[in-house]
Amino acid sequence: MTVLTTDGNVIFSTSDFNFQPPARLRNPVNYKSICLVPGILLNAGNNIERVDFDIPFTKAFFIGLPITFTISELIYNQFGLTIASRTPGVVHPFINWEFQ
């Protein structure tokens, strides 16, 4: 799965490849692959998720299947609960800070 901006810039890309057994082979049964993206990662705006469904080295079912989605508003930003306008940038993660 790759998540892109509407103008084609890659925000991030991920795969379940590293969650396979060491031999990189799975028994031929039905699998469900789930990727949980934190709701506080992306900023408000339009995005595209490009998804690949394949059996590696065997068969490609879908390559680059585009799924568009919109983050309509942020509940909070780095200043706390907000009704403020969109903050700059594509990614808007909640990052832990330490101060002394």
C-alpha cells in the first residue's frame, strides 16, 4: 500500500512482506491483511491510497488500484483541541515532547 498526495507525492509506503515467515512463503489458504493507519497521522486534505493485491512471483490481481479519501478536519493539533484552519504539511503526527 502506498499513500500519496493528489499531485502524486508519496507520503508513505508499507507492506505485509516483513510479517511473513523467514522463508517468505505462506501456505496456500485464505489470508486477510490489515494495515491500521493512526487517525492522527495525516493532515486535513485529499489523498490517494494505491493498493497492490498479488501473490508474489505468481499472480498480480491489482497493481496500483487507486482509492481516494479525504481527511475533512482535525480534532486537535499541536496546540490541543482545535477548530483552527489546516496546519501546513501533509503529515500531522502527534509527537511526544519532553521538556526539562
